Amino acid sequence: MKLTRRLTAAIALAASAVLLPAAASAAPARSAAAAAPACSTSLETWFAPEGNGYAGGAVYVVEFSNIGKATCTVTGYPTVKLTENGTQVGLKATTSGAAPATVTLKPGQTAHVALTIRDAGALCRPLPTNGLSVQPPGKTAAPDFPLNSGACRHKSTTDVDAISPGVGIPFYTHS
């Protein structure tokens, strides 16, 4: 009886090894023309300067909403910089977390990133900042949001992860 079960399992495994690749190659490929275009002018950026503080810094949520009338896609990391009166101070945010995946946004849908800003005073003699510039992937303009913080001259004090689908949950981060 045990030999029969093992033999049956082995045959099933061998059959799936032959049939699955054939089925996969028979599936129609999605053409590039059918894919949604990249979000550009329809992507609106939102930031609330209320982070989830911890000893040594805070984590914030930055959201990107499709305010257009058509579905679009966004992939990658935003360019994030601390600013003083609109001028970059220190280095831009480093990227962290999982590799970027393409996020498809129907009209009205939102994606987000987690932004970590470390306490610059623990790393250097900080320069004051009063703004946060967030440039979404694929856009050339970056809104500057009010945020009082500090930055190091030659060291990044910020990390940003790749854009993820859905609304970010304020004051919640995951590892």
C-alpha cells in the first residue's frame, strides 16, 4: 500500500513537471499595448507631518493618489529630500525595503511609501530644515511640504521604501 502511494505521488509529480510548462506557454501573453500608461500628471502627492516617533527618529506615510480619469501605473521609489526654504539640505533619502513592483492605480486609488527620518542630532551637528520635497517616480516636479527637522551635510538621515499599493496606515509600520 505504501509503495503504491509513493508510486502514484511520483507519477503525479512527473506529470505536473511536463504539463505545467506546456500550459504556461499556451497562456496568451499580455501585450505591452494593453498595459496601463505610467502615471504622470494624474498622480497627486500627500504628506501629513505626523509621524510614528521612536527613540532616534520617526516614520511617516507619504501617499500618491490617481486623480486622473484613466488607470495608470507607478513603479519605484520617490526622490525625497529635506529642504530649508526650498533648497536641499544634506543628501537625498536612501532607498530601503523590498524591490519595487509596478502598482496599478484606477482613478481614485492610492499607493504609499513609508519614510523614515532619523534624528540628525544623533548622527552629526545638524543643519535646520523646514520642508520635505517628495518627487514621485516619473514626475519632474516635487511639492515641498512643511516639516521642521534637521539634516547632516554629508550623510542621509532619511530612508524611503518602494511605492506599495493601498493607503498607508498612519502610525503603523511593518518589518
